[in-house]
Amino acid sequence: MFTGIVETTGIVEKKEVNGSNISFWISSELTPALKVDQSLAHDGVCLTIEALDGNVHKVTAVQETLQKTSLGNWKPGKKVNLERAMVLGGRLDGHLVQGHVDATGTCISVENKEGSWLYRFSFPDHFAALVIEKGSICINGISLTAFQVAKNALSVAIIPYTYEHTNIQDVFPGYIVNLEFDMIGKYIERKQEVDS
């Protein structure tokens, strides 16, 4: 379980294709604090640490993960948002994030508001019920508040700290991002499906 509060960014150093899986070697300042078999969110995708080598760690994405996320597009040099699993009993500064990406979205526009940035993203129509005005959304592992919500689009405002300390600064119109919709909304939607 995560909070959507990005701790640092890492850099993809190497990409290896193994059958239908892809392994990534990622360097970051977090690596010395990691252990093999730990969960670590990478742009909002929960992946297991498989190996450590100096300041580089290895993770592997299986076919299911590659189909639902942007990881298949990653190349060496890509900046990745990283967050360690939350500590039970700690502060929940963002919102409850599982690290289980629901879909990808596409950046529609970026507007510099002279002190903040306004981003607009599209998402698949069938997730419309899971996005509410002023509700939580996780974009590339960043806990954000959705507004200007339409059937298949939403906006988020980015403060300078988030802009400087995550890879949102690399997002431009046409860029594909990982989306995780609010967990509580997903449970409510499922209950309505089962009850009807």
C-alpha cells in the first residue's frame, strides 16, 4: 500500500526483454535503503525488488502489467517516480494507493499558470464513474486532486514542489501516464454491480 507521495525519482539504466517480460535496472538515491523482495512503486506501479547492485535495483514487469501500464514504452534515460510502501501507523499524506494501475491516460494539455501548472488528461470512458470532482486520482504514482471532470477527461493542478521533485515536468501533450482510480470508488462500483 502506498500514499501517492513520491519520495524521489530514479533513472532507467537498462531494459532487458525476457520472453513476454521486461526487466528494468533503475538507479536512485533510495537503492541503499532497499532490500530484495520489497515492494516499490514505479510511476505508480507496484513492483518487487529482485536484485540490488550499488545504487541500482532490478524489477520485472510481466505481460499483465505491460498491457495496463506505460512500462512497455520505457527506455534507458527515462525518469521514474519512486515511493516505498507506507509504514502502518505513519501519516497518510496523500490517499490510499495500491500500486495497481487501472489504465493509462493521455496528456491533452499543459498550461503554465505562473506559479503552478494545469494539466488535462483523457482516460477511457468506462472509468467515468470512478472520477469525481475534487476526488483523488493517482497519476504516475502522484496523489492528485481531480477537477474540471468530464466523462473521459480531468484536470489537475501541480504545485512547484511536485513539479520539481517528480517526473510530471517531463509530461507533455500526447504523453502516456499510468492511472490508478480511487480504491473506495472501485469498491462502491463493484458493490452496485453485484447488487443489480
